[in-house]
Amino acid sequence: MTDSIDLTGATTPPSAPEAGSGDATRVVYGTPVVPGVAWAPAAWTRRPPLPPETAPELPEDQREQGVADFERAAAEVADGLNARAEAATGHVAEVLAVTASLATDRAWKREAAGRIRRGTPPVQATMAATEKFVELFQKAGGLMEERTTDLRDVRDRVIAHLTGEPEPGIPVTGHPVVLLADDLSPADTAGLDPVNYVAIATQVGGPTSHTSIIARQLGIPCIVAARELAEIPEGAPVLVNAHEGSLTLGVDEAAARALVADDADRVARIRAWRGPGRTADGVSMQLLANVQDGAGAVAAAGGQAEGIGLFRTELLFLNTQVEPSVDSQAGSYAPVFAAFPSQKVVVRTLDAGSDKPVPFATLSEEFNPALGVRGIRTTGQNPDLLVHQLDAVAQAAALQPGTDVWVMAPMISTIPEARWFAGLVRERGLRVGIMIEVPAAAILIDQFLAEVDFVSIGTNDLTQYTMAADRMSPHLAEYTDPWQPAVLSLIARTAEGGMEAGKPVGVCGEAAADPLLACVLTGMGITSLSMAASAIPAVGAQLARVTIEQCRAAAAAVVGAEDAGDARNRARSAFETAPEEAPRQD
């Protein structure tokens, strides 16, 4: 081989060097989610201390003004988050919009206003109302529990407006730091500048948490679920190896800088890579972008994306209390199609429910929303919603006839569902597919493929449902890892079914953005990989360094792995011992 392939892009796997100056090294491990190596002082971020829970009763003649002050503060917080959402793209925009919706939640605002009218000062009423809903979210569990971080973040911002203080946020240091936190809210993560925040590590979170997904979009090395992170003191120089998931104290500065420089070579290769996606021996792999609006599509078109593999349509629905008209929807879809006038665009129909409640589409209260009315199941509550959306997609597609529009439905679980959806889409002259997120669909993949033109694997939810572990839970990162052998087995089964049927099988979950896993998926027979546009060069550059036979050897090697870590190690070992590379097709 021309290089020893370790699938990080470096010639040898970077590892912690020996300590310098007589100091002993201390290593803290977590789950790696965004690869990279960094060395800088640690900077902790923690939520600001709360005011006292009790305060003198608010005089009766000041209570209505107190309500007005609270409502003004909540509106200012929502406006600020919405403005940041509009200026952002990808998952950043989506999670900021969802967080903003918490600041305008009627039940939460009603609870706080009621307490103020009974004499509780606005600050204490905000705190009490928030804790009431935090308890409700925690009892609901699942994705609702994950939103407690977001709600408390909204609380702290509202309190800041009420007290005339700046909104809380991450520390501003003026020099590069490794950002450490118990957890980070989406609003905090979305504002990070990769120049000053060279790596992120959190004590909780998982591979598909908001922090992980946003860090991946921003290209910041990230480790989550580092349980012993608190042992790293403020200001201590720390070497972050987000390829293997380690944070090391007591590293010699020269050795640390050498490892960072080696990783910088990997980054340089990524920045120099140009599509299309293909292996070293010229086998094509379609690399597509995940987007949520026209601005995101335009940005993706300006990069290396060969099309759109996941057009999330939820953003239009999250910001309204009533169903958008067909014309309004078509107007939002048209710019996405126009950004790729002669390429593939895969539209996912509304994936409302669970962590993305939509007032007119989902139930207001569900005991376990992740297993409830979401995705295609919302048609039971609002049968016309899907029909209207498909009409809007067809209308927008007619305005850009060169675009290759594909449409897929989320949360398909039964053959009749797939057959019914396929009929609706084909009536409108579009290619039809389904998401493979529910294990039932992967198990019966041959029967599902007989009904549709393509499938796309949503690894985030497939992992969640296969492992019976909420993908947003801060305590279950080791279970919600797409490298789990059972998940890889279902992906391989789906890919094999696609090859036998001669139909495309894509992956559009976060697993597609992992360069090592992307090569394994290629070896399984996956035909396209869709991810945040910013992640495409890293995946493309890595694919360009391996042959299809190496990918197949790695795919075979993960069979029989005991857990996610074992699967990763087996894949890396397979690439190191695989046959020589074919000549590069440059």
C-alpha cells in the first residue's frame, strides 16, 4: 500500500505520547463523534447560578406589569433564537428553531404568568414553571427528557432579560481552548467558532445528540459521554484525540504539537479533495447532502455535494400553528430543487412527532413520543396533510423539470403502509422510496423493496429502535452508537436486499459522516451516503485512499464483533492488512 490506512487520514493512528517534565499522564475516555486532534487549555462552561427560589411577594398592583415583563423577555429570547436559526443552515437551524419554540410554548408561559398573578416575582415564577415542565419531560423520558437541557437554557436566557444581564453563553477567551461541559445546549453549540474552540468534550450526550450533530456540521473535533471529564481542571493543557475518544493530561508540549501537525495534514488533504466520490480504484459512491431549506441547498451546491440525499421538510412546519398551504410549501421547496437543477434531490415527507412536535400534525401529549405518532403515522390524525405535501412537491418539481426528484416517507413499518404511500407518490409522477428506520422494515427488506424504487437507511433511528435506547438520552451513548454489531447487521441485510433487487440503498443518518464507517458501508454495498455538506470532503478524501476490496474486507471483518468498540477495531485492522491498493484514479 502507498500508506498504512487507519481511516483517520493519518499514516498511523495518533495516540497519546508519553508525559513530559516528569508528570504522569491521565487519560479520560469517551465516545468519539467528530474526528480530529487538538491541544489547548481546557475551558469549562457551566450554567450561571440561579437566583434564590423564594423572594418577597409581588405587590398586587405590580403583577400585571410582571406578566408583561415576563412575556416581553420570553419574546426577546424567541426572537433572538429564531434570528440565529434563519442565519444558520442544516441541523443548526432546525434545533435553534425548536429551542425558540420552547420560549413561546403556551403551556409554559401560562404556568409562569399564573404564578406571577398569584404574587410570585417574574424571575422566581420563570424558575418554578420551568422545573414543573422539566419534571414532566423527565417522567416522559426519551426525546422529551433530552429537551430539559433546552428548556433550562431558555429559562436562563429569560432570567437574564428580566434582570438586565447578558444572555448566558460559552466562555470568551480570545485564544484557542478545548471546551468542556457537563452538557451543551444547542444554542451554545451553534455559536461556536472552530478557530477559538478547537475541540469539544461533554460528560453526557451521545453520537446523535444535538451537540454531536452540530459539532459535525461545524467540523469541530468532539467527544461525548466522557464520564470522568470533571477530573480535567480549568486551564490544564489537554490533548484531545477524537479519533479514538481520549483526552490526555500531562502530555509533553512538543509531542502534542507534533500530533496536531500530523492531523493538520489530514485536514489539508480533506480541504484539497474534490468530488465526485469514488474509491482509489475508481468505484463510484454518490456523496449527497442533508439540507432543510433553500439556503442550505445553495450552500451544499457550492461545495462537493453531488445532490441532496435528505431534504428535511420539517422547518417550514415548525414555525407555524396552522398547516401551510400547498402554494406556500411549493414556494419553499422550489429553491431547493433549483439549487440542483439537473441532479438528484431526495425529499423526506414531514417527520413530525417525538422531538419535533407540530401543533396540527401530532398529539399534544404522549407517554412515549419516540414510539408514538410520528412520521407517516401522523396521517392517522390528519389524512390530508401528506396529500397536500405531495401535491406541493409535485408542483415545485414541475417548475424545475431537470431536477431528479425522489420522495420518501419516514417511519414506514408495514408493507401496506409502503404500498399506499408508493401509490400516492407514483400518481404524481415521482420516484418513491421509504426510510429504513424501524427494524421491521430491515427484517422484511425484500418485501418492502418490491413496493418501492429505493430505500434510505436512517441510522439514527434504526440504532435507537434496534438497541431499545433513546438516541437523545445523555446516559446511553454506548448503546446509540451506529457501530453496534446488531445495527451493522441490519444495514448489511438491507444493502444485500438492494443488490439482489437492483435498487439503490442509501444511508442518510449520522453514520454516513463517519469516514471509517462510510468505507465499511461502501463495502456492504450501500450506493449513496448523505450527510451534512461540511462532512462530505472528509468522507470523500478517505474513500479516495482505499479500494473497493479493502472496503469489502472491512465490511466482512465487523461481522461477529462483540460491541461498537470491537467493530471499530476490526474495521481498522482490516484496512491495515487488506491487499495492496490499486493505482489511484486521479
